Amino acid sequence: MKRICKLLITTILFTNIVHIYPHAMLININSNSGENPILVDKIIREKTSFINIDVEIPQIVGLSNKEKEKDINSDILDWTNLWIKDAKDTSEKFKPNIPYEMQARYILTNDKYILSFFIDYYQFSGGAHGITTRNTYNINIKDGNEVLLKDLFEEGYDYKTFINEEIRRQISKNPEYYFTGKEGFNGISEDQSFYIKDGKLIIHFPYYKIAPYVTGMPQFEINYEIKM
């Protein structure tokens, strides 16, 4: 029988799942692992003749594993600084008449057992429109380790087939919004981008990955209560 994820978010969701799927198995999560960590703002603002930078990124405070906390915060800050540097170097090289726009904001989507959030990095460097890059983060609050998509499911469960079939089902409702063939959806990857919100798994794809720009960044809500 197919099994559901082993990392679920709340006791309420646990009750619903067990009622619908009596065979569901959950990981043993220690709810007494301490206070939930929080996200605090790291603000970077700068304005020149060629670029406007307005950045608010998160830094984690309160993980019990301080080394992991430091590493994650450094990764976020390093990625952001490199993103800014590349744009600044380009703006100073080309000296655009209309300044480049750089903006970053983040959203916390879950803070129980798994700290889940994403950062949207928007950049306009001329042309018809800007582009947003979304970086997602999922962290086990208990040990500070990154949570991968496979970690949400029982070992040995074919989670890729389950998710792929659900995404194809949702795409089939509006196929005109997506690319087809090799350019379209051909299955999730090992390092698939995702986040958790309201007890559900949200699978995320960047601009142009499986759909044209007008479709936006495709996202697919995977409800663990779907009967398969």
C-alpha cells in the first residue's frame, strides 16, 4: 500500500491523515525540542545612478544547532551578495539610462517541526519585463538539517510517481498554459524546489522551466489527503 509522508506539520493534520489512511506512519518528532526559531530581517539598500537596491532577506535565530544556523544564514547572505554584485558590475559597465531595479522579499510558510520559507529575488535590467528567482528553504528544526523532498515520505515509497501524476493531472486542466514535449513537464528532479504551507506540499518551478513567462512561476499544491 502507498504510504504518506513521514514529516507532517500539526497534530490536527495527523488526526485527519490517520482517519483517512489507517496505515499512515509518521516520523517520531520530539515536540519538546525547544522554542521555534524565528526569521529576522537583514536589510540591504543602496541607490546609484545606475541601480536601485531594496533587499530584505531572512536570517534564522533560534535553531538549537548553532553551526547549522550559521551555515544557512551565510549561504543566504552569500547568494544575495553575489546576486547584487553581478547586477552592480553590469550596471556600471553599461550605464543604463533607466536604473536597474533589485528587490528581494521573503515569506515564512511553516514554522512547526520544519522551518519552511522562500525568498523572491526580483531583477529588472531593461527589456519587456523583469524576472523573479525564488529560492526555497526547508530545515528540520530539531537538528538543523536541510529537508529534501524524499525526506517527507516513507523510505522506499515511489513519491516521484505520486507527485508526477498529480502535477500532470493539474496541468491537464489548462494545458494551454504550459510547454509541451521536451520543453514541458517531464517529472520532478532530485533537488526539486518545494515548500510547505498549511500542511500541504507546494512544488515550485521557476519562470520558463515548464511554461511561458505569462504563466508565471508554476506551483502545484500536493494534498496528502488525495486518495490514490
